[in-house]
Amino acid sequence: MEERKSWRKDHPHGFVAKPMNMQDGTQNILSWECVVPGKEGTIWATARVPLTMTFTDDYPSKPPVCKFNLIPSTGKPLFHPNVYPSGKICLSLLDADKGWRPSLTIKQLLLGIQALLDDPNNSDPAQEEPYRIFANDRVRYERMVKAQVALLQG
């Protein structure tokens, strides 16, 4: 996969994206383990948020599915207005009917996900509780995110 070579040559500091290792030692190029660091100067700054990026045989015609991993210590999904309870990320760049373009790179997708962490799209919510709290009580929302970020440092 050409994307892997491009990523290894040029990727932003703190980000991780690599094919998953199978039990037999081979790599699954259709399923990648990724880590998105929180953006400096935001309440997410110290977080390292793990996610899985799953490609289909139709890639790059169709976008990969990006899902944040459950938080290990709680077993819960990421608390964020644009993250479904399954962990799937609701972002136009990842939607074949909205912002996806085959020319988008893994680097661009992960940077878009990083930006979404601190700048939720409240017009396209995926989880009711984070959406409601973000919309109505920003102080409480930030307190809840900071508690979650403490679990995602690394």
C-alpha cells in the first residue's frame, strides 16, 4: 500500500498509523492501529487517543472506517458529540456521501480527526449525552473531557 510508504516518510509528530500485526506475524494492511495526539493548547493536549482504521478493497474509492477504541479502564466509548457509542467517528471527511475524496491521505484524515476532538460539529451529533452537555453546559463538558483525557495520557 503506497499510503504506508508515504506515511513513514512524512507524518506529524505524535501520530501513529501502522498495519495491525496478525497472530502469525504477518501484517493486515486493511486494518491499521492509529494514535491521535490531542492538539496543543486545547483540553485534549495531553491525550493520546487510540483508534482503528479499517480499509475495504474499494479504498481509495471508499473511505476507511475509523473507530476510536473503547477506553481501557472504563470500557466506555470516547465521550464526544461526534463519536458513536461503537466508537465510530462521525466526520464528513470519512463519509462517502459528504466530504470523502479518494485523494485524501491518512495524514489528512488523522489531522481532521485531531481537529474534531477539540472542535465538535454540533450539527451532526452521534451521541446524545455529549451533544446535549456540549450544547448546554460547556463548563461541565470540558470537565468531563478533562477527566477522560487523564485516562488517555501516555
